[in-house]
Amino acid sequence: MVKVSAYTIIALIVLTATGGLIAWLGDIIGYRLGKRRSSLFGLRPRTTARVVGIVVGAALPLIGLGVAALGSSYVQDALFNIQHLRDQQRLLSVQVGDLHRAATDARANAEQAQQQAETLQQQTRKLYGQVAGLKERVVELQAARERLQAEAKRISVELKRARSELQQSKAMLNQARADKEALRRKRDSLQAEVDSIERQLESTQGQVEVVRRELENKKRELQPVQEELELKLERLNKLQVELKNLDAALQGWEQAVYGPKLFDAGEELGRIVIRSDQTVEQIESSLWENVVLASKMVRARGIEIEEGRAIRVLAPIPEGKRLGEVSEDRIIVAVARKIKEGQEDSYIVSMKVLATVFAAQPEPEPVPVILVVIPNSLVYKRGETIVRLQIDGSLSRDKVFAQVWSILSRLRSEAQQQGILPHPETGQYGDVPAEQLLSALDQLLAAGKPQTVRAIAAEDVYRAGLSPFLVAIQVGEESES
């Protein structure tokens, strides 16, 4: 629908009225000239009337154009600037062509950029492959480090034993030398017993010679062990430095490429306690339920996998196999059979992350995990003492409280030494009610003398439980067991 402005309507009305007025005036003038039979320029009256009509008719469009030009700049441009407008049209046409060519060039550049992006993606995939190789190298170096550490410990034990024997030999030599000096002093003071002393001296010298030969043999035996230990320690230090540098470089590169960490290597995702008196199928079902729960937890932490679970069980694997060569089903079956065939009543199955997982992975992959099976053996029977210490109740209240409070750290240290696992969420070992600590503090202050404070197991304590094990505090005389 075409919109007509108010100016256009007014212009049409004015032009119509002006045209009608001019036509009426021309008709009146022609009529009167014809009636008077007037003549212009010596023409006949009828011709004069026709000339006036022609002049008025010719003036009608000129006056209309004049009125339109006075009222509209568009009419002025059409009458006086038409050539300029055509030049602008040609210029704009040229600019439109340039813009079309620029758009074509931009599309070509976009296609080239897309090709470059695909090339960069291929290079990134190659880098991922190199990173996987580095990770395998790190695993190999860690295994080599553990072997060297075990060898170093063995050599250290042998070195300590050899040093102990050397010390004993030196002590025997020193004793022999002391006996020799005593014999010499006795020979000077007791000339009458010279023969006896000389025989004793010869015997003693023989013993010294035997000890000296044994000492030299020990030194010769110790020398290659000492050199081997130094070489292996040097190699171990170099490997540790190399491993540390590789770890630092790998962590820096992974942080820059993959973003912040979501899971650390060795981080525990879940833990369950399974009784060994179940069937293998029941144990497998419990293991799969734990895998599904851990997968949901991993998804909640930000790992988005379109299909399947968010974790993948890669270990433990049989000897001679590599990670990824054994299916999850076989691993679960092997773990279930190990639990079923075990000697303990129950076992702990801890699910731990095998490798560090970052937030900005190029292609989301399941988190690799290992199932660690630990016998859930009984550590403390109910009523058995876990920590025992003497606290002097005659000291000030703050000092007595500090010693009572130290029971918690001692309890934690003792639990760690016994191989008890902390609670997976809180990291707590034992649960000591606060009112029992305050009651023990009051009893010690009331006694005003040294007392024996014991932290005892309020229940049977196993290596792992669903909650921290309960601990009771008892205060008694020093002689109490």
C-alpha cells in the first residue's frame, strides 16, 4: 500500500485549483477579446482569441512546475540536478561492484582460514599422541624409580649390617690393643713374669692379626657394595631430577592446553566394603553398582560424555598386559573372584583415578580408574587400647588441655601406622566425642597428680568402615593397665 503524504495531497489540490483558475481566466479574457473584437499585433479578432487561449494553455504547465519547484526539493533536483543524480547512481553502482568483489574475497579468506583450522586440529591430535607417549614414559620412569628405591633400601640394609660388623671388629681391635698395652705395662713392672707375659702377648698378637685380616676382608667386601650403592644413588637422583622436570613440564603444558584440573591422579572416587561370603555374581553386581555411582559423580564434576559411562575401569590387569588391552568385564570378574577366593571375611574396593583429568579436554573421554582391593582385616577389638599417655593433672588447665587434645593427633598417627583408611569424604579416622575430652580434662584437674589416659576402641575397628570408628577416653591411676 502506497502512503501519500499531506504535502502531496495539498500540492494536488493547489495545482488543480490553480489550473482551473488559469483556464477560467483564459476563457474570460478570450471571451471578452472576442466580444469586443479586439486585435493584438494586427491579428484578426478570432485569431487573437485563439492566441490568448494558446498562451494561457502554455502558461498552465509552466506555472504548475513553478509551484511544484517552489514547494518540493525533489522537483528542483529533477529539473536542475538530474545529471548530478545520474553521476551519483553510476558511482554507487561502482561501489556496489567493489563490495561484491570484497565479499567474494572475504569468502575465499574464510575458506582458507577453515583449512588452516583443520591443519591446526591435525597438529593438535599429533600433540595429544605425543602427550600420551610422555605419560607412558612417566609411568615407566616411576616404575624404574620404585625399583631403584627398593634396591637402594636393600643395599642400605646390607651397608648398615656391614658397618655394624665393622664397628664390632674395630671394638675388638681396640680391646686387643688395650690388652697389649696392659701387658706391656705389666711386663715393665713385673720382670719376673716376663715369659708368661710374652706368651700372652704372642697369643694376643695372633688374635689381633686374625681380627686385622677379618677387618681387611670386610673392607674389601664392603668396597664394591659401597661403590654400587653410590652409583645407584647417583642414578636414582638423576632419574628423580629428570622425573621432576618431566612432571613439571607436563603439568605446565597440560595446564596451558587443558585448563584447570578436575581430578588428580590417585584421587579416590568411591569406596565400598564387600563380604567374601557372597557369590561371584553378587560381588560383580556390587562392583558394577559402585562403577555407576562413581560415573554419576564424575558427570556432576563436569565430565560430559554423550554416550556410555563417564569412567572406564582399566586396572588391575594381568601381568604381561598393558592398559586398555583388557576389557572392563574381565577386570570386574577378576576382582570379584579375587574377593571370593580371599581369606578375609570382607574386602575394601577403592576406586582411584589413574591419570590427571583436566577441564578443557579436546574430546571428552571417560576418566580412567583402577580398582584397588584391600583386605578389611580387624585391627582393634572392642575395648583394646589404641593410645596411652601419662598426663600430670597438677599442671595448669591450658597445659593439661593441650596434652588431652594431643590424643587426637596421636590417634590419627597410630591409625595411619596400622593401615586404617580414613573416611573418604571427611578424611577422619576416629570419632572422639567432645564431652569425653572435657570430662577427662575435669578428672585430671580434680586428681591433681599424674594419671594414665587411654583412648580405647568403643567398637571393633577394621581397616575401613562406612564411618569413623568410635573412641572412648578413660582416666585412671598410673598403675592401671
